[in-house]
Amino acid sequence: MKICCSVISILFLSCSAYAENNQESKQADKAFPFYMPDKKPDRPLSASAARNYDNYLANRQENNELYTQFKYTKLKGFDYNGGDGTISRRDPSKIIFENGKYYVWYTYRNTEVSPKGADLSSDTVPSADWDLSEIWYATSDDGFTWQEQGVAVPRPPKPNVGWRSVSTTDILKWKGKYYLYYQGFMEASGKRGDDCPVAVSYADSPDGPWTPYNQIVIPNGAPGEWDQYSIHDPYPLVHDGKIYLYYKSDFSKQDERRGLVRMQGLAIAENPLGPFKKHPLNPVLSSGHETTLFPFKKGVAALAIRDGNERNTIQYAEDWVNFEIASIVEMMPVAAGPYVPDAFTNTQDGRGITWGLSHFTGVNGWDKNHSNLVRFDVDLSLDVDDRQMKRHNIKFSPEQHYKYGLSGEQKKRIQRQTEKLKGQQNN
């Protein structure tokens, strides 16, 4: 009896295995369906097809809440002195809505001449577009036309943090008070490694007056650490009842073949004036030229702009630390400062963003180097479904492609290669 049961069991298992293998074989023989499945199909997939389901928030761009196009609009209300390079506005903060209007803060430079580089800089001649700058602010009723209100944070007297320049600010609202974090330069940019730790000023109203803390709140790293020379673009959000301040640093050696590496870190504090503790996994983002983030669902989304292996992506970290690519996008805004309604609400249900301000650099050529503020619009919101923003495949004219043609040195290299081939053939 026991022998019969054993034989029956073996036969049953053999049949089950055969049926399973046969089913897998049929699935493998079956082509990928014409109508793309919303969920990952139960069939063998190539690495790329599997990644399409495993690595993104949706199987196609149109359904991805963290995919968008970027639309740009020229702003009204700002004068740039005819574009001669003496007036510049750049690096806008996040936008907040208070007192029935929008507020934005930004780097403002008004100098006798345009930037001339570190070697030619002086007390009145800027080395870079953000040198010899102050932090100004403007307000708007609609986000398109702005009224400049004047200085918010001037350069403090030497030797206070930022005596050379204060720039690249961002705003925090915390327990009824307002805090502006910014880079404080103690030397002309480009002299050594952009010595600019993070400073802060605070006020009871977004209109000020602003009181400088006159102390470094996030110091540069120790010698040999990735952020030893610079902490750029301080960007505070409120999460888990604490202040999560993201920042960028430039590091590694810069020479003709290898430029500076730019990555982003995180520092956390329970008080706006610190102490801020840098996260042990820093850098938490391996790409991006500036810091631009916003709460999204339980986590935080980040724009990885311009630099790094993962540039031109939008990334997401449910734990606010470990980011994964959520989408690949085009024409990202430079130094984006979005309107983030829930930036300071300690939300566990971030709703995303629909617009903000950024800047264009080198507007009239680099001999008149300055930057202009500009508006961008997106659909990175759970509350908006703008199908036009989900379109893709932007097309550029032939003239735009030719603009980025070969350099003179590259043409000479190609000519040498051709001459070498001709010589080898003749021999």
C-alpha cells in the first residue's frame, strides 16, 4: 500500500512539473502583447522590458506622475539694465504664498561691470555672476508679473559670514517664523574652492526685517571630505517633525579632462539654527547641479539637473534618503525654485508641484554675463492631470543642432585621422 502511494505521488509531482514547464514554454513562445499591459506580464522579459516595469512609477511616460514636460514663460517686472551684465537675478528660492500673494527670494547683483573672473576681481569688480551679491525679494499676485521689493539680506560687514557675497538662498517657515538659508562667501568665488558655508537670517514676517544669525549653521566638511570647500544651494523641507536641509557640493580635482563632480547631501536638525547633523550616507544624490525637491506621497522627489550620470532625471525616495530614478525628462529648469504648498506642513501625503521660477544664464553672451529669472510650468502633481504636459519627443530645429557643432580642434583631429588612413592605404 505504501509503495502504491509513493508511486502515485511521484507520478503526480512529475505531471505537475511537466505542466508547469509546459506552461512556461508556452509563455516563452508567446510574443509580447500588442496592447501594453499596465502590470508586469507573467512571461520571460528582457532586462530592458523588465526595467520598464520595475524601475519607474508607471509603465509609460503618460501615466507616470513624476514625468512632465517643462514650459517656460518670460516674467514681467524685472529690469536688467539693457542686458549689459551689471544687473543679475538668479537662483530663486522656493515660492511661498503669504498675505494673499506669492513671495520669492533670489541672488541679486548690481555692480559697476560684469564678472571678470577671480584674477581680475576686486572690491567692486565681481569674479562670478554670484559674487558681490545680496539677497533680494519680490512679490506677485499671479506668478507672472512681479514687483521687486528690495533687499532682504545685505552683505554683512567683514569678517562676518558672507561679507564678500551672500547668495543662493532658500526659505523655511517654522513655528510662525521665517528663515532664509544662504551661502556666505568669505572670498571672491574661484580664488580657492568657493569657501561658502551656510548662514541664516530670520524674521517674524516674510517682508522682514531679517536678523542675521552671524554664525555658520552648516560648516564645510573636514579636510579630505567631499564637502570640504563648499556647501551650495541650502534647501530646507520639513519632514518627521524635523528640518531636512539638502545641499550640493563641488569636489574632486578639476583639470582639462575632468571637471568638478557635483553631488547632493542632507543635514537634519530639530531647530532652524542648528545644530545640523550631516547624514552618514552623504552624498544621498549622485547627480544634479542644484537642489530642487518637494514632498511627494510619503517621500520626497528631486530634480537631478544638468550634471552627473543620472542628470535629466526626476528621482524619488520614500525614506527621504535613498533615491531611485522615477523618470527621464528633457529641458529641465536651471536652479529651479518651485511653489511647494506643503513644503513645511510635515505632510505624509505630498501632492507635488505645478510651477516655479528658475533662471537662464549667459543671456547676452559671456562677455556680459548675467542671469534672468524665468517661470516654468509642469505637471508633477497628484491633483492635476494635464495630458499636454505628459507628451514627449521634443523636436529641435536644424539650426539648434548646428549650434552645438564641432570645435576647431575636433575638426583638426578628424582631419588627422583621415590623413592617417590615406597614408596607410597608400603604403
